[in-house]
Amino acid sequence: MASTAKPPQPDASRSRRAWTVVVLLVLFMMINFMDKAVLGLAGDHIRAELRLTDTEFGSIGSVFFLLFSVSGVAVGFLADRLPVRWLLVGLVAVWSASQLAVALPAAGLLTLMVTRVTLGMAEGPALAMANHTAFSWFPDRERALPSTLLATGGAFGVALGAPALAALITSAGWRSAFLATGLLGVLWVALWLAKGGEGGYSARGAAADGPRFPFLRMITCGTVLGGLAAGFAAYWSMAVAVTWLPQYLQRVHGMELERASLVTAATQVVGIVVMLSIGYASTRMTRAGRSSRAALGYLGGAAVVLSGAAMLLVTRSGGGAAFVAVLMVAYTFGNAFFGLMQAAAAELAPVRQRGAVLGTVTALASLAGALGPVLTGAVVDAAGTAEAGFRHAFDLGAALMIVGGLLAAAFVRPARDRAALDAARPAGGGSRALTKGQI
């Protein structure tokens, strides 16, 4: 017999609480990306002190992703069974401990390697769990904007954190930056325990009384596979940028660390505007009755393709304003796909399977992070010059972005795939009705 349980109806106090939770989750993502950015910002100092080759340094960036995907899947399944409030506390506690350990004067290469693994293990589920928590406060058609806001949290983290951390590294040494990010995590836990929580669209809320689908069938449908193609490319670009972009600016364009951090921060400021604009446009499209295929697949795929095309020009535009302009397009538009990918996967999955699907999709896409930094280092090492090496590495990222974006535009169609999953279920199992416009 189909369930008659209904999701919670909106009211003013619930809306205020929902957006308070979103703000806290944006801060969560800001700290997440500041943790990631420290390695790239302190790269020259770390390489000099520890006497590392480019390949060895790239390996430090890649070990971050060693357990990133595994933990993303595992915590995604746990999130459908345990309160996400406490899962998030546990994740941030591990982040903070990992960063604080590196700040110790005796910490060396082994400590750095081990703590990057544990940091990646705890940050692997971060984006999926942040979205899973935010989505518990919003229905399907309202999710693109909060999801995009969470994606901008990373950009805010780099935009605000990069100049501050660079100044800290220059004045107090590279370990001080790890200390600062670790303490920020401790502060966030205190705020979250005071104000955070899940809403009524969670696996424990009224909206959870609904259908279940075969998990393998969900993650092999066109929406997920198309989203993974673009998501993999976007994660590749992001991981390479976090690990190598400050060094590219210093070694190829001769920038000082402070100036390189300001250029990186300016790129992220533009990225915030771009991502919010795309998220807002997607929400307006769904409210106007446009299909989720158009609002998520076409729009998101086009953004990834545009970033890929601009990435081809990064190493070919010389310097000055033209260089900064293509840099801003290359490393901003594609990042908007992270939020749209999460919204598409959440529309496809039933509420009580949403955490597992979001965790798995994010984990599979983030496998790119385990490959991108180390392969970039190997390419730079193998090339005759740093300039040639970075050109080859960035061209590879551009090709992945263009192909991935086209595949997303072709295959991301969550409402249609959800309808196909509903149709394959036995009669009487209960499902939500879909209008022609949604499909």
C-alpha cells in the first residue's frame, strides 16, 4: 500500500532555521577548502625544507585522495542510518586533529603524508554530507540554490583563506597555517552543536516513508554516469588547481607567493559570483516549469565545457589582463557543476537512499583527485621546462572537461530516469508523480 505520509510544510521559523543550517554548512565547506589549499600555498616552503622533487610533492597531494572515495561511500551509507549532525562533528574533529598534528615542530614528511591521508578520509564525504543535510530542509525544486551555495563555500574558503594563509606562511612559517585551519575546525564544531541539525526531508523525517530502488540500477543510469563524467573532470581540475596553481603562477609567471595568492583569491571571488548565478538560474528554470534536464544537465554541462575551452588558453594567453580573464573562466564555471550534480542525484534517489547515492557519486567523481596532482607532477618533471610541463598537464585537464561536459548535457536527465526507476518497480510500491514538464 502506498504511503500517505507527507513532507513537512514550510513556515517562517523553519525557513529561518533552514538557511541558518545552510550558512553553517557553507562555513563547513570554507574550512574544508582552506585545509586543502594550505598544501599548495606552502608548497615551495615544504619542497625546500623537505627537499622534494615535483613528483614527490605531487604524491603528497594525491595521497590526500587515497581514502577520499572509500570514506565517501562508507559515510554515505551511514548517513541513511545515523544522525548526520554527529557524523559531521566526527568528520571535522578528524580534520582538525590532522591539521594540528602537522603544526607540531617535530612533524616531518611521514607525519605530513599520514595526516594528508586522514584529512582526505575525513573530507571525502564532506560535500555529499553537507548537501544531504541541506537537502533535508528543502524539496526537490528548491535544492539547486542551497547546493550551489555549498559549492561556493569552497571558493569562499580559498578567496578569503589564501591571502590570509599566505601572509601567515610568510610571517610565521608554513606550520602556522596548519595550526590556524585546525583551530577553525574546532570553532566550527562548537557552532554546529549549538545551531545545526537535520530537517523534515531527512531519512528520519516524514518524507522518508517512500520507495526504494535497486542501488546498482540507480548509479548506472544515464543521469549518474553523465554526471560522473563531468564531475570527474571538474574534480581533476580542482585537485590540480589546489595543489599546483600557486606554483604555476610562481614558477612560470614569476609571481611572489603573496601576489599568486591574491590572483588565486580573485579567481575564487569571480567563481562565487559565477556559481551563485548558475545556481540561481537553475532554480528559476525549474520554478518556471523547465525540465531538470535543462536546468541541471544542459546548464551544468555547458558550464563545464566552457571551463575546458578556457583551460586550453591558460598557458597560451601570455600575461596581463587576458591571462587573468581566462584563468577566471577556466577555474570557475566548471565548479558550478558540483552543486548541480548533487541536486540531480538527490532528485533521482529516494529520501532514505539519498545519503548513499550522494556519497557514492561524489566518491567516484573524486577519484580524479587521486590521479590529477601526481600525474601533473610527473608531467612537469618529464618535460624540458616547467612551462612546457604545465601546458601539457593543463591541456589534459581541458580535454577531460570538454568531453565530460558534453556527456553531462547528453545524459543528465534525473526526472526521466526517476520515472523509469518507478516504472520498473512492482505495482503498489508507491512513488511520486511526475509531470510532463519535469521529465
